[in-house]
Amino acid sequence: QAITDNQLQTDVMVYLLETSEELSEFVRTFSKAVAEKPAKKDRLQTAFFDDGVSTVKVDKNGQGLLRVWKQQLLQFKNISPDIADAIVQAYPSPHLLMEAYRKCNDSNEQEKLIENIVVRRGAGVLETSRRVGKEMSRRICTFVTSSNPNEVIK
């Protein structure tokens, strides 16, 4: 009860950890979150103001089509602006991605097509990189290649 009272009165979170391994994992996770906070703050500002969440205007010359493609990718669950940017750099249009899928030999190769695209996050010393990943690659592949209009992308 004392812990609950303390949390409610001081707006502080209390974590009960039993082993030294749990403590070290908590410290590692917390330190990483604190270090990445500035980069994530910048990413959110970019996503809302730079890319425009509501609508993207496309002029007669096609200016804005890259932003429409990126906006479409951002509609997927768990796709960050960094992942969308990486995919848009590798495949600047949905048509080019569809062509790449058509050139694949089988569905297994299609599902793996974009999983190893490098995604860079942050800037400077805090810059990290990761890959698009199997699950995201599979979902985008299903979206682009499926001919079933009722297929649910999980």
C-alpha cells in the first residue's frame, strides 16, 4: 500500500525487481530510452509537420508523389517514418516495388525482398541502424502482391 500511495502522490513509477539480471536489464533499457529520446522527439516533429498527416498535394509535374507513397507506407501498423523513408529510397514508387516482386522466382523470395533494407534512426553519435525485418516485409509483400480484395493483412 505504501508503494501505491507513493506512486499516486509523487507521480513516480516503482519497479520491483528480484534479481540482479532484472536490475541490469532495467538499467540498460532505461538508459537506451533516455539516450534515444531527442532523436524520437525530432522524428515525431518531422512526421507531423514535414510530411503532413492529413493530405499530400501532388502537382501536374508529379511533385509530391514520393510523399504520397511514404504516407501510404506509414498507414501500416508499426511502420515508423524511418522505415518508410528507407523503403521509399530503395523503391521510389509502388510501381517499382511491384516490378521487383514480379521479378522474384517464388513467393518466399518475394516475402524476403525488402527485409534487409537498412533503416537508419537518429543522428550523430546516437544514430542506430536496423533492418526492415521479416514481418514488415511479409505484410508489405502481401499488400502489394495479393489479388484477393478481402485478404486481411496481419
